[in-house]
Amino acid sequence: MEFAGKSGDVTISDQYGKVVKANHYEELPTESLRIDVSNFKSGVYFVNLKVDGRRQITKRLAVVNEDYQYRRL
């Protein structure tokens, strides 16, 4: 990871811009970050990584909640 060892903030926002999760890292890890989104509702989210106070990366994240209830028809 090109930002390894630097301080950074990761925020996840919903499609309306509301921040639903935020983490601060004094030192970003050398491996990929794992973020638990299992409690998120299905929808589109945006993951923002800021390093040294500047936005570096924004990625779109689609979450599909697979906790379906089956009903007898």
C-alpha cells in the first residue's frame, strides 16, 4: 500500500453524503484494510481515504444485504 506508515482517515458515506462509519489510523497498515459492513443496509456507499488531511482515494461500494426471509406462497 503506497500510504503505509502514514496517518490517515477512512470514512464511509451513504448515497446522501451522511457519514455512516469513520476510522482514524495513526499508521496505515501495509496490507489491505478490512472494514466490517455487515450491519449496513443494502445500497451504494462511498469510501474515502484521506492521507495527511488530503483526499487521496474515493471508491464506490455496493452492499447487498443477503439476510432474506423466505415466505411460503
